[in-house]
Amino acid sequence: MSILYQSNESVENEINGVKTLLEAQVDGIIASMSLETEDVSHFAEIIEQNKPLILFDRVHEDLKVPTVTLDDFKAGYMATQHLIDRGYKNIAFVTTVHQIKIFNDRLKGYWAALKDNNLPIVEENIIFGGLSIKDGRFGAGKLMRNEVRPDAIIAGDDFTALGVIKKLKEVNETPPKIGVIGFANEAFSAYITPNLSTIDQHPNQMGSECSKLFLSMINKKTPIKTLKTSL
């Protein structure tokens, strides 16, 4: 039997979830951290109880446990290179500053792709905030007020990208006038107009690999798995 607990990006819910699952005497926990998580001591409690803990997608370097992740540096590089290959040169990034590794890795991939293509890193083209439709609208609005507008925008996730597109529609700059790409390949990305280009996070494969790692841990193995990313 498996038990699913949804944090809804709340660290308080996450802490309560870990406590509830441990009280339920589960054999182990597979988790992706909330955006609010900074202190990871509640996850350390799982390790102290000698139960398997696997982190997927959003991991924390202070927790030395098996993980299933994407190569998020490559994902950020791929998103940027995709736009460059389509002729965009002044590429902005609406993202978040966060202790969770994936967001920093995507930003580093963006920087590297610009450098490899001899394009400048423009400070005002990088907007740090939250990850939501609201934050996407805010970030795009701020970018549209730049003295030199970007010709493409990378969003930290697909919901942020949706907010970006909504704002661009208001100023009559919808793709492909200004290119937009997100991360996650959410189901809605194929149904909005225009369709959203996005980096697929392969959730089904990630879940399968988590299950395999869990069985490996039961057998006293502790591997780390990094999945390939795709556009």
C-alpha cells in the first residue's frame, strides 16, 4: 500500500506530512521538496529512524540520500539554445532565487548557452521572483519596460510561462514575436494559444526510477539517478 501526501508548496504541510507518514510506520518516503523548504531537519528525522528516503526533482545538497533528478543545467542550456537556434538573440529569464538546486542549475545553463554563442548576459534581462502565473505576468511586464526589450523569455516553469504569455498578449507581443519557453511540460502547454514550448521533465520515468531506487535501498544499495532531459 502507498500513501500520497501533497504539500501544495507549503513547508508546514511538508513537515506535517513527514510526521504523519512516520507515525503511520511507513517503510520509507519518496519526496520532492516544497518551494518554501529551507530547513531540512524534518527529512533528517527519516534518516535517523533508519528508513529509506529518496528525493526526486527538487533535492537538497545537505541531504546525502539517493536522488532522481533531471540534468537541470542541460535543461537550462537546451531551452536557451533552442531559442538561439530560432534566431532570438536578446533572451531574458524569469525565475526564482532558491536553495533548491534545480533552479540555480537552470540559470547556470542559460548563462553557459549565452556565453557559448557569444551573446552578452544582460543583468536587467534576469527577473527573480516567485514561480506562478502572477509572477510570470509581473516578470514579463517588467521586461517590457526595459529600454531594449528582450526578443525571447525563458520562464522558470510552465505556470510562470503561462503568465508571461498572458502579459505579452496584453501588449500585442505574443510568440513568435517574442519567443517563450518553460519547464515541466504541463498538460495545458499544448492547449493554450499559441502552444508553449517546454522542457519535458519525464514524470512517469521519474516515478518509475524512484520505485526502483526504493527497492534498491531495501537491498542496502544507495544509487543516484540523473535522467536525460528533452525539448
